[in-house]
Amino acid sequence: MYAKGEDNDEKVHKEFHKEYYEGVRFKGWRNERVVAEHRNAGDRVLMVVEEDSLVQKRKLQSVLKFIEKELGFADGEILHKLCKAYLYISNHRIVGCLVAEPIKTAHRVIVSHPTAKNLSDTTEKSDSQKPNKTLLRFGEIGFNQEVIKKCKSTKSQETDQWVNGAILSEEKTVPALCGVRAIWVVPSHRRQGIGSKLLDAMRKSFCADKRLEHAECAFSSPTSAGHALATSYTHSMSFLVYMSGDV
Ligand SMILES: CC(C)(COP(=O)(O)OP(=O)(O)OC[C@H]1O[C@@H](n2cnc3c(N)ncnc32)[C@H](O)[C@@H]1OP(=O)(O)O)[C@@H](O)C(=O)NCCC(=O)NCCS
């Protein structure tokens, strides 16, 4: 909320937008835990853990507030004591952030589930066969509004139901070690490989004694962009997912 025309409010509003689109300013820390460095001068990934200083954790919080808003977390909900957070620094700004947590099990995404098939079947039906269809007309332009499938928000469905209700996971659990609780890249830097580099840094440094395999990492409630990233990063449609609250 800000008052348009108020100089101070306008200034704060502008800075808020700049930080959201381009990243929170970052001058550097004396004790940075650098876990990866990249080609571009100064680009690096830092890890922040519970034991780090207040200054470091405050900076992390200033990024998490954007992520919590965009991903629908409550304020202060993303981070807990066991989390390791990764910050991608570029050009003196924090342009990406990943929060990972230890997990024990995960579920494999089912690639071609009947529900997904039903969705495409519905799309292929003729207009008269389509359920709940409404035509909204504005002059020459018509919009079709269609309810493809309604999902009741019951606990059991929430456990399985993912993007657009079309991605389901197997009930069977498989062992896993690291959960991606949240991953976020500022809008101005998306599709430049930063999300993938954060995942690389996490796999390399999450466990002190070994580099994690793709099959040991899982994603919590992926958004559609998160789903696309996970599919591309793991080279598999049947990557692992988990429910954060189950940890
Ligand atoms: C999801 C997110 C972190 C991806 O970060 P990113 O830095 O853009 O990802 P990368 O550049 O490493 O993407 C690697 C590949 O993943 C796939 N991919 C990533 N985002 C995609 C998108 N929005 N649509 C389609 N494919 C996508 C592409 O194959 C991409 O390779 P390409 O750009 O060469 O085609 C970013 O879009 C984001 O912050 N979104 C908002 C928050 C969010 O939804 N987070 C996910 C929570 S699970």
C-alpha cells in the first residue's frame, strides 16, 4: 500500500518494485560461505544456515518476504531451523534463492495418470459434449469459459494433487535426502539458468560428505514453472515430490 503522489511513498514503492524484479541489493559479507562461483565476475552462490549471524539471516529474510508472497506461504513460514538457504548473487543483487530441508522420503510423479488423460479427452470432445461451458461475448470477441474438473479440497487430495490437478504422485514412498522447499528467481533473470545453478549448488553442498544424485532430491508442491524446471533439471517427467508438512 502506498499513497500515489507522496514523494516518500513513491520512492519506497519504486525501490520495492526494483527489488522484486531485479533483486535485493547485496554489498557482500566478510564471512561468506561460497558454495559455487560462476563465469560472470562476482556471480556466486552463498549458503546461509541457522547458525549464521543475524545480519546474514536478516538479509535472507528480506528476500524470503517476496518468495512467501509469490508462492503463497504465510509470513515467516518458509524457513525453519533445519533449512539451508542458497542465495544467487549477481551484480551486487540477490537474484535467486533456494530453501532446502532434510527429508526422508518422497513420492514419484505419475507421468500418465488417467486424470491427465481425462483432461485431454475432455479437450478433444465436441462443443456440445463439453461440460459447464459458458460463452461470454464482448462485441465481436467471444470467450469460452469451461470448468474441466473440480477438485474438493480434502486432505487426501491435497496430498496427491499438483499443478492444475493433472499431476499426481505415487502413494508409495521412496527414500530421499533433500527437499526443495522453495526456489525463486527474480523476474528479470528467469530462463537464464539461475534456477538450475541453485539446484547444482544445493546438490553439491547440502550433505557435507557427498554430492546428491537427482534421485535423492524432491520438490515440494511445484508450481507450473517449478514443474517445468524440475522436469528439465532432472531430465525426467517422473521426478520426486513431497509434502513439506510431512517432514
Ligand atoms: C521456477 C523458477 C525458479 C525457474 O528458474 P529459472 O532460473 O528461470 O530456471 P532455469 O533458467 O534454470 O530453467 C531451466 C529450464 O527449465 C525449464 N523452465 C524453467 N522455467 C520455465 C517456465 N516458466 N516455463 C517453461 N519451462 C521452464 C526450461 O526447460 C529451462 O530451460 P530453457 O530456458 O533453456 O528452455 C522461476 O521461474 C521462478 O522463480 N518462478 C516463480 C516462483 C516459482 O514458481 N517457483 C517454483 C516453486 S516449486
